[in-house]
Amino acid sequence: MRSNRAKTRAVVSMAATLPMIAGALALGIPAAHAADPGRNALTGTKPTWATATADKGATSNDAQLSARVYLAGRNASGLAAYAKAVSDPSSPLYGKYLNAKQVQARYGATKAQVAAVKTWLNSAGLKVTKVTQHYIAVTGDVSAAEKAFGTQLHNFVKGSKTYRAPQHTASVPAGLKGAVLTVTGLDNAPHKSSHDEQLPPPDAVFKNSGPFSSYFGSKIATTLPDAYGSKIPYAIKGYTGKQLRSAYGAGTNTGKGVRVAITDAYASPTIAFDAASYAKKHGDAAYTTGQLHQVLPKNYTKTKECGAAGWYGEETLDVEAVHAVAPAADITYVGAASCYDDDLLDSLSKIVDNHLADIVSNSWGDIEANQTPDLAAAYDQVFQLGAVEGIGFYFSSGDNGDEVANTGTKQVDTPANSAWVTAVGGTSLAVGKDDKYQWETGWGTEKATLSADGKSWTGFPGAFTSGAGGGTSKTVPQPYYQKNVVPKALATANNAAGNRVVPDIAAIADPNTGFLVGQTQTFPDGTEQYSEYRIGGTSLAAPVIAAVQALAQEARGGKALGFANPAIYAKSGTKAYHDVTDNPTGSGLAVARIDFVNGFDATGGLATSVRSLGKDSSLSAVKGYDNVTGVGTPANGYVSSYRRH
């Protein structure tokens, strides 16, 4: 889950909030304003933290850099317009997708554009190292980059560190107007994401202590103090596919014939064994030959900086959750070479360029303050290309609520903030006896520990620990599909004209009502063994929703759902959704947890706590749309609502 997001984020989490970029950026196209008539400005390429007061002088001319010049293609505005039309159920073009070759022919960069950009870069003294359908990669020294992009590169203080960045907005020659989307790499502040699950590094085993409930409320903590006036149940051992399929209305659908992709960084070396073992142990259908694929880079980079081993558990969770809910869906894992945005973008582009799947689950991200408009444009272009092909992207919304406790600033996460993806929020889920759905709350946890005498909870209900990410973007204008559904007070929280609000939809995320996952880990005696533990976070919610979408696509006769937000919002307020609120039973909700202090066994002692549910920082799950669960969670009517009659 995202409550244990990489510590590397903290050092850059206080970056200044990005300014509002109007109009064009909403469609992933940086607006161009030529201050120099001979140049075309690439708006958003000068970071907001590169201020005059933070300026420490010019970067050495001989310093080396690597950059990517993203290609706008032959019709950037047409791409955005077609992506919208093909995704809107009210449009006559709805569902009229193009294949990857057609997309490239209609919207990709021309050979002449690529040649012109390469010539310009070479003439400035930069070396072209790679050319793809999306960008041209270059290396060179600072003086060559300054010549190419019409700006000086200086060193600027950002937080406790100093980074290189353009002193002024970068630009390209006027003759290349329309050919270049943006450039990344001129600033060298970290542009990376972290995975979003609550689990220890897989090189050390982690286990949950008991007692557990097998379904919500099955085992009551009779010897522990009351909470909210009554005895409370122990936390779930971990729900399995059968329970989640029942809760979210899978019916007889299995996802047969539907392709789901998962992106993360790196790759677990034991994923095939772990996934097969888990499915067999919990009654999920066995994987058929070729049902689970991996598309991996030739080389991995920045493994220490990104904590490569920590990503193994993310892949394991994502794969096992998708298969548990949609056991017949085809799963392709696309691993990135590192946790940096450039490499994650490459993974997303592989899916689009080769149409590896129709549904893409992504359980990683960063805070909005760390995203720059140049990167936002590069991401949005990939999402739009996907939409035109009928590919939908699903991103976890975050695990730190409004991010105030984590960063000191109320903000949403990215790429979940993009108007071109489906942001998935989180809930606490109660599945009762016989797999019957009972209720959900918005996921938000407060924790209090057992007093020394065992008779009360110290400081009850305690401090906020984690919760579903959500809120109002400061940088992304309100997309059309949110109008008349998202309350005006939320939409206009940061801008009178209205901004994007996150999330769009939600599913199980609370680790106290979480999912059981199986993974090979290293035990204290040095042996590697398969073991299981409970996990949560919106990094669980994202693959669960992706799997539900696979069921819906199957119900639709296999026709791709594409970018699903317009259809998701069109069903708002109907029986397709559980309308989730923070107080579904009319009284406070909590569970008891007993944990191993050392994360493995009782030799290090036990820690007893109470976890209150439905308390997500300043965010609230209320009737109708809200900034914790969006339009709600899939109900029995959701999958069937896509069935063709």
C-alpha cells in the first residue's frame, strides 16, 4: 500500500506547487508562446522551483546531460479530439478504435519531422542516441544543450539539495513548431515513482500474527477493550478471490478473452511459481499455458536507488489480484528498467505501440508537486494514443490521504491526476458469511495501542496512519466527464474554473480488510520459502478494478472498454455502484490487530492495536461522488451493465 512510499520522495516533497496550465495541457499539449519570434517556447520546461532566489549560478559548460525530445506527431490536437470522441458513449465515434499501425500513420511523427529534429539537435552539438516513435534521446554537454534549447542552465537550491535546471523556458527553432511536444532531462531533480504496497522487502520474510477473522466479524476480540461502545472483530486474515468476486458482482464472468497488462519496475524472479502456488492453494483457476507473460528490458538500472527488490512484492500482488478476480484473463507484466519516469513511460509505450492489452493496471506514482508539465504532457500523449486504440489505464490514487501528514501540503498524486486515466481510490470492505457483501467505508485508518494494563486504548482513536489518496488537482483542468457529477465545491477548491478531482472509482484497499498474497521470501535461517500475508493499499484497488473491467469487457462481448471514465461517470448514481460512505452502519467501526514486533514470529514480542475505519485525513466518503471513493465501488449491477442486450 502507499503508506510506505519510498523515503526518497520525502526529500523533494516540499516542492512548490505547480502553476495552473490552461487549455492545451489538459489535452497533453504544452501551449506555445514565442517570446523570440525565431523560437517556439516549450511551456512547462522551466520548473517552478528554479527561482531567482534559489539560483546558485551557471552550470559548468562541460557538465554532461541526457535528454529526451518528445515528438508531437503530425496532428496533436486531432489525437486529443479523437481520443475524446472514441471514449465518449454519447459520441457517434464511440468504440471506433484504430489499430497501432493506423494510429502511427494518422498521428505519429512523419519521417520529415524526425529528420528535421535530428538535424537540429546534431547541429547544436548533441549526440542522438536513440530514436523511437515517441522521442529522440540525446546526450551532450551543457553548452550544446543551451545552444539547442535557447536557455541557460543554472544550479538551483531545491529543499536540501542543488539541481540543474533551465534559467528560462526552453524553446526550439520556429521551423520545428508542431514537431516537438516537449523536452525532459534539462533539469536533473529526481523524476521517479515508488510502488505502493505495505510489505517488507522480499529479502526478509513477513508474516501476520493472529488471531484473525476469516470473514468480517467472524472472530470477536472478547478479551480486548471496547471501541465505539462494543467489542470489535479481529482483522481479516486476508480476503481471497472468491470473496472479492462475490463482493463486486463478478457473476459467471471470468475475463475470458480479455488481455490485462500490469506495469511496475523490475521483475520478481519467482512470479510464475508464486502465482501458480497461490492460485492452487486458494481455489483460483490454474494458469493455462501462456496465460501469464513478462515483457522485460534487456538491462536494469538504478537498482539500489530504486530499491529493486522492494518492487517484487508489487508485481506479485498485482498479478495475483488480477487472476483472483478475473481468473481467465490473459496477464502481461511489463517491467520497467528503473523507477524513473523515463523508463516507466517506456513500459507504457510498449503496451500502446504493440497493443499488448486493452486494460492496464499501474500501482505506482508520485505527489503532484513533483510532477512537471513537460512530463505530464509526455504521459498524456501515451494515454491518448492508448485511448484511440481502445486501451484504458488505471492508476492507484495514493495511500496517504490528502498528503498533508506525508508532505505538509494538501495535494493529489500523479499520474492518477491525469484527465486521461482512471484513478482508483480505496475502501475498507466487509465481506460476511457465505461471501456476502456487507458494507464498505472510505479507507482511512487511525491507530491506537493497548494500554500497559490492557484495559483501554491509549489516546483512542489515535493518529492517522494511512488512507486512500484523493482531492482536487492544482494543475489539471476539470475534464468534461466530471461536470454535473463532481460537486462544485470539490471541483473549484483550487480554481474557480474547476479542476480535476481524484479518484474516479474505488475498490478494497484497507490492509486491515485486505487481500491475502503469496510470495517467496527469505526466512531467518537463510532459506527461501513461499509464504503468505495480508496486504492492502490502493495498489490492491487498482488491479482489482482492472480485473473487474476485464469481467465487464467479457460481458460486453469482448469489445474493448477503452478509456473508461466517460462510461464510468455516465453510470453514476445507478445500481451499478455501491455508494460508499464513511459511516455505513451508523456507529464507529474498528478492528483489533495483533502484530509480530519483528514481523516474523513472537520471539520479539507482540503489539496490540485498534484500527478505526473510515477516517481518511481531511477527505470524506459521502453520498454521491466523493474524493475518497469517486462514484463508488462496483456493485452486482456493474459488470452486467456492460452486457449487450
